[in-house]
Amino acid sequence: MSLNWVMRTSGTEYPPFVLLENEQVKFSPPEIVDIKLKPLELKNPDTIGLKGKIYLTTHRIVVLSSGKTGRENNDSFALLYKDIQSHKLEMPWFGNNRYLILFKISNPDGGLNYLYPWSLVVDFTSGGAIRFAEEFSTIKTRFDNGQLVDELPAYTE
């Protein structure tokens, strides 16, 4: 089950999900990550968990599950960059590095409750958090500045 409208492709195609119009995959770390989603303004909210591969594209973050977690099989999740309010890398003294993203869904038909802000925690259990943070910051900055495609290399004679 997709939490919000991610369609997987069949077979061994890359990427293993349907891209949006003019969308390109920019980065995908080889490590499996743990994802936790939680609404912020509810009393005793349930946490939605996913474990799988994460992809950074020119328009969104896509997570594809590698198996069953929690009470249901959460198969996939996507988050548009335009819905992200803040993000940061957390590197605790003990435990795994993680990337924290705060967002609010702008589409009421998006699968998650659009009335509340949400927290997305990407937990890197086997490394890769620093590279992910660098790539994410670069891609998000380019998206915010309207630079969705790579610039052509400079002409040389």
C-alpha cells in the first residue's frame, strides 16, 4: 500500500517507480534506511514506519519499502520538496545518524492528513547520512531556486 500515490514499475526497471513529468533521479544511497513519520500536533500520535530504499529526485523524496513493518505493509511514500518546511542532519554521540525533515502536506488528496505538520526521520543504520545530507541540501536548494535540470558544461575550444 502506498501512503501517498507512488506507483511502482514492474520488473527490473530503474528507477523502480513511475517518474513525474520532467523528473530525474539525482541520488540514491546504497544503504537501506529506516523511516518514521509522525504528525506533530496530535496527542499520542501513531508512528508510521518504513524500511527500504530512499531516492532523491528533482521534485521529491521517494521511499520504497523492502518489507513489512508495523501493523501494515507500508509499501511506499513520497514527499514533494515544496511541502518541506525545514530539514537538518542530527549526529548524536550515541546511536545512528539521522536526517530530520519537517513538512506539511499541501494536497488534501495526498494520503496523509494535510491539517497537521509532520515529522519525517530518516535513520541511517549502516552509514551514508553525511553524503545524503550534502546531496539533499544541494538538490533542495536547486529546487527552491528553480534550477530543476543540470546546467550544461561551459564551452571550451
